[in-house]
Amino acid sequence: AGGVSPAPDPLRGALAGLAAGIAASLVMDAFQAGLSRLSSDDKQDESEPATAKVADRVSEAAVGEPVADGYKPLASNAVHYGFGALLGLGYGIAAEYWPRAAVGRGTAFGAASALVFDEAAVPAAGLGDPPWKAGPSSHLYALSSHLVFGGAAEGVRRLVRAAI
């Protein structure tokens, strides 16, 4: 759209991205909760989420034991929101210098996040099953969740970046 883009500003990009990552993580949680309520699948995944496994690993490295059961949901959320914030921060800086990072109104960022993290890094780190062991609905769930994450991140990033 017409007009001149402002000069790249990594600090503003980082701040906008940080806010975007946190907000997008919240939107992603709400989206996943909605999907869960709509799901007719009565069986629940009995494995611990990757975020809880990461929290356990951090706790074991720091204090020598996993997170106590009563704190697992909080610790898992801390990992989820912390990782979302870091992803958003990087995305905000990248979008400052490379506007194409925001292609598809953030959905390309979301799709790349699903591919890199859910499909590759999580299994490689031993935090989840390899992609070929997951059913199509699992892949669709991850992709759709991350498309929502990316779209929300871009919307918030643009709003915050314009305001600062």
C-alpha cells in the first residue's frame, strides 16, 4: 500500500514481536481449547505435552528433580508462553529487516513454526513421536494451531509496531 516504510528499528521490532508472541500464544491456547471442546474424539492423548517435558528438563538441570505434579500446568504454560515470546521477538526483528517474513499476514511464519518445531525439533529432542508415527489429525491440529499463532502474531505485531 502506498507510503514509505519506516527505517528498520530492531528495538521497536523486538518489543512489537515480544508482545505479539505472548498475545499469539494466548490466542493459540484459546483456539486449541475450542478445538478440544468441538472434538468428538473421546480418547485423550495420555502422553505429557512437550512443554511439560521441557519444564521437567529445566527443573532437573536446576534443582535435580522434575517439576512437582501440582506445578506442572503452570510450568508447562511458562514454557509455552516463554517460547512464544521468544519466537515473537525473533519474528518482530526479522520483519523489520525482511518484510517478506510477514507474508500471508503471518501464516507463513506460523506454518514454518509448525514444521520446524512440532514436526522436526520436538521429535529430534525426544519430546514427542516422529512425524510418521502421528496421524493426519495430529498434523492438521499442529498446523492449524500454528497458522492461528502466526496470524495473531502478525496482527498484534503490526498494531504494536505502529503504536510505538
